[in-house]
Amino acid sequence: MIRNAEMEVNVVAQLEPVAVAGNPAAETKLGRKRDHTRDPEILAAALAVLAETGFDGMTIDMVATRAKAGKATLYRRWPSKNELVIDAVACMKQGDLDPDRLPDTGTLRGDLVAMIKPRSIEDAEKKMQIMAGLMSMLSATPEMADAANNAIVKPRAAANRFLMQRAVDRGEISPTCDIDTLCLVTPSMAAYRTLIERKPVDRDFLITLIDGVLLPALGLRGDTDPARRGKVAPPAS
Amino acid sequence: MIRNAEMEVNVVAQLEPVAVAGNPAAETKLGRKRDHTRDPEILAAALAVLAETGFDGMTIDMVATRAKAGKATLYRRWPSKNELVIDAVACMKQGDLDPDRLPDTGTLRGDLVAMIKPRSIEDAEKKMQIMAGLMSMLSATPEMADAANNAIVKPRAAANRFLMQRAVDRGEISPTCDIDTLCLVTPSMAAYRTLIERKPVDRDFLITLIDGVLLPALGLRGDTDPARRGKVAPPAS
DNA sequence: TCTATACGATACTGTGGAGTTCCGGATCTT
DNA sequence: AAGATCCGGAACTCCACAGTATCGTATAGA
């Protein structure tokens, strides 16, 4: 499900022999080279299994089977299940939220509404499933918590912060607003709705958040007219 | 750590012989009776282990040891680990959030601030740990999801809703406010902060939420914001 | 007192998964 | 071509834990 074939892979343990001075055997590697183009496929398989079964329900065999790889291959590249999962989560950054590609409609509400796309919702939902599968080990493995936070929540919060900051810069909202807190409202409440309430994070819910929480808290009047709800402002440019 | 010794215990499988008409053996039970006063201790031990290790890391032996009970005793009362945990979660309702005992200071801000007590924070933190430990199985076991939602989040949201509704009733805030959404802001963001960000949910954070998110969204001016920004429509009469 | 049962403690069984090892075949370097 | 290393696949070891069985002891009712 990961489309970005050139996804950057930061394998935690590279497992390559250290080039020790005076050790000629370490300088040139003979034999077949490791096919690193398969790393992303394996990590994607790990993410898929993780989302479906959670960390504890996931087995290395499941990942290997789904990636059409051998279990030994996985252990040649990652020293343990833990490190494989940490790597998989860390490598799932997705470019949907680059500041360059964010909407720019001229109003904060237009920008926020324009970010609601079926693709974006679906993507967020899958990330939430992964987060749920990781939850139990976050307290025991801080590296996992950091990886999850950096890959799943921070990018979305950063996008919201960017849009809000731009609204501040053009004078739409007051610079005294607590943007750092408010940009976390949507991710937090979407997570709660998905993981605990088990209700869908659909367009209506997100519009409710924007008009009932975010904009009022920023000193703007939410659009309370149901007839106008969901209308996206015409693209700027 | 559960002080309420009279905690109600809804054992899922009571395991008592059904009094079948015509079966004399089922009517009178001989021998030593089961000591049901120990049920709460066992469930409390299960909750403690659950919070510390998560569901998958928790073993029946850990619970038995902490409860100073034998493993067989646990299996005499609950048919499986799953049912024990469901029962433990369902029985953890705590009376700190009765509508009768909620603060009544005359203003919504006063009420919300008055709910910030060290005891309350500590209690919420432990519940969050339990929730994290359950996360991975919520999707697989709906009964668990319901038990967790009912015992952990719903009571707090209900308390917030009660305070906000009272503010509506006395005309402090507009009845058009989306109270059902706003009463979930604090629990959601506290959960995010605890479980993913791994920062403490302290008094400062909660005050920030109240003054930077909740009150502005309800059309009230937060305490820390000196500038009077966009005004929300006055209460409809 | 006698009997049936609960109790804590401990040993035991069965299963499932992490991690390892080996195999035949493929692919790279020299 | 030859040797080294990778590959997928499968068998293997090791261990932790759910659940069961059995012990001697304690306590309830008859």
C-alpha cells in the first residue's frame, strides 16, 4: 500500500562489516550483494500486518509470507522483531503533507476544509490502526514512541500549524492564539474517535471539529449554516 | 490501589450451578464456600498489572502473585484471562465523577479549574495506562472496547458535559455550542499527551486547554488572553 | 466429627512464536 | 569457471505462558 517506491530506508542495524584498518577481508565483499530494493516491500508488509493484528499478534512469519520473503532474509537485515517494527514505523513518512502542497485558499477555514480528502482520511485511518497496535509497547520502548510520534502525528500537526501560522501572518487570526496546542486538537480527537469510540472519522466529523472547536477557539465564527457546510473555497492562484 | 472496598463486582461467569428444577444436588452446596470478598482484590491486582505491562505482557501468575492468591483460584472464578480482564475493566468505575459531587463555583471556568486535583490527575493517568495496554485488542474484542470506553472515558466526558450544560442553563454560554464534541476535547488531548507525547498531564497543561481551547470555543474569553478578539454570538433567548 | 469444597502452592502439559540453522538454487566478483 | 554470498523455504531449538492437575491445608455445613 506504500506507493512511494523510493521511500527512504533507515535500517537501524546496517549489519555491514566495519572497515577495520589492516583487515583486508572487510574492504571488498565477495559474492551476491544484498538486494536492498526489497527493504521497502518488507517494511510495507510489516506495516500492513501491524495494522491488522497489532504488535503482539504479528509474527515474523506473517511478515515474511506477505513480503514473499524468507524469515532468514528478515533476520539478515534486522536483528529483532522490535527493530524491524521501529524501522517500519520510522520509514512510513508520506509526502502528502509537504508545506508546498498544502492548500492555499485565502481563508483558514477554506484551507482546513480543503485538507479533508477521501485519500487523506483513508491514510489517517490506517495510521491509526498502526498506532493502536503499537500502543501497548510505547511505554516500554521509548524509541518506538518517538518513531510513532514523528511518523504519524507530528506531520499532521505540523501541517495544521503551518496553515494557522499563515492565517496569523495575514492577520486573519490573533497572534496570541495558542497555535501549538490547537494544531493538536484534530489529530488527538480523531485518534480518540477511531481507537476508543470506534466511530468513523468522516467528513462530517472533521467539519464539526473545524466549525465547532478550532475556528471559535481561534476567534473566528464557525460556519453554522448547514447548507454551506462542506463547500470548498475556490482554489487560490 | 483501589480504595473502594465495596466495589461492585459483576463477574461475567458466575459459575454457580444452575438451580435446575428436579435436581436436588444443585440446591444445596456443601463444603467450604467461595470467599467472594477476595474478588475485588484480584481484580485490582489485574488492573495494576495491566497498567504496568499491558494485556499481552500480563500473565495470570503475575496477577495471582500480586493478589496473594493461587492461579487455580483465579481459574475457578473466571474461565479465561480474557474474561478476567474484561471484568476487571468493567468493575473499575469510580465515584469521583458523580454529578452530585462535581464542583459548583458559579462560573464554567471555575468549575473546570476546580476539577483539576492531584488525585484526579493521578487517577486519570493510571486509567490511561490501562487503556494503552488494552488498545491492541480493542479491535478484536468489542466487549473489551465497550468496557474500556464505559469505565474510563465516558464518565469524564459526562462530567464535562454536565458542567457545560449547567453553564448553558444559566445563560453563561450559548445553547448552540457543540457540547457533545467539546466535552471530549480534554480527555482526547490528555490521552494523546500521555500515550504518544509522553509528557505529563499537569495543571499547566489542563489550564492551557481550558483557556486556550475550551472557553474560546464556547464563546467565553480565556483568562490568559488579554485581547478581545472576534465575538461569538450572544446566547439566543 | 465427618464430608465436601475452597484455598495457596507447585508441578505439569500443550501450544505458539522468536530466533537459528541448513538446504538447493541464484547472482555477484574475480 | 570458481568461490563467496545472497535468496526463499523449511525444519529446528528454546522458552514463555495459558490452562490443568494434584498436593496438603483450611473452613463451611450436616
